[in-house]
Amino acid sequence: MRSPNASNQNSIQAKDKQTGITLIEALCVVAILVILVQASSVMLRDFLPKQKLISRANNLIGLIYLAREQAAGNAPTLLCAIDSDCNEFTVAAGLELIRDSNGNFSKDGNEEVLREFRLPEGMTIEWRSFRKKPWLRFDSDARAWYQNGHYLLCMNNYGLKVIVTRIGRPRVAKGGVSATLCTTT
């Protein structure tokens, strides 16, 4: 049996014990937090451009389907580089969807621009086709005009291909975002 005096002594010892953290413990926690923040910033630096590319590729696929839909049973549609009048397609900052009402494979002053697809700052797009045409054309049967190729979206040396089959169906290339497709020279 314990004496009442012994329990008093234990409570006095518990009151004398200091609580809190030491300077060494605080420095260790800060060092761990710094390492975690640095690791996450490196991952986020690559994550955000890749996600922007994926988002814009999905928007581009939607635009290609819109071009097919608008051409079905109507005048042909063209997907061209913005501000190019469908005469050339080099690296561009976006696309225009045009109704080619006179069938001359270029943008004339009287032809309707159905949609503009502008890319964010720092992102570019290229069209590479089998027949080297500067546009992607859909006829009234909603098929590509004997063309196949791909759009290449680039941002921060990352690239993503949107492939268009010869009948005009788009898909994202296998492998997703790649660091080897787009390089600055």
C-alpha cells in the first residue's frame, strides 16, 4: 500500500517536468518541411504545363468534332492557323474553323469563321499532314478530304500529338505528353 506522501511526491515531480520542444527538434521539423516544399515545387513545375497540354488537346479534339459536324450536309469546313487565310501552316498560336462556302481551300473575306481556338501564352500548335496541306478539310460527308496527319501542341519543351485519321477521327497519341517531341533550337 502506498503512503499518501508518495503520491504527493509523484505529482510534484510531474509539475517540475518541463513541456514543449527543443531548438534541435524545431530545426529538424523545419528542415523536413523545406525538403518537402522543394520536392513538390519540382513536381509541380512539370505537372502544370503537362496538364495544360492535356486540357488543350481535349479542346482541340472537340474542335475537330465540331468541324466534322458543321461540314455534315453543309459546305466544307477548314481548320487553319489563325491569321493565315489557310495559305500556310507554320507554328501558330491557335486555329480557326472556317466554312469554305466557295470550296477554294482558303479563307475569303465573305466566309464565316465558326470558331477560334486560341492557345495560352507560351503554347504553340503545328499541323503536319501526309499531303502537306496547310489546312484540315472536312467535306459534306463529314470525312477528312483525303488527309491524315497530326497536330502537335508544344509548351515548355513538352509536346502532345493529336492524330487525325484519314476519315477525320481525332485521338491523342499513345504515350501522352512527351519531352522529346518539342525542342527549342
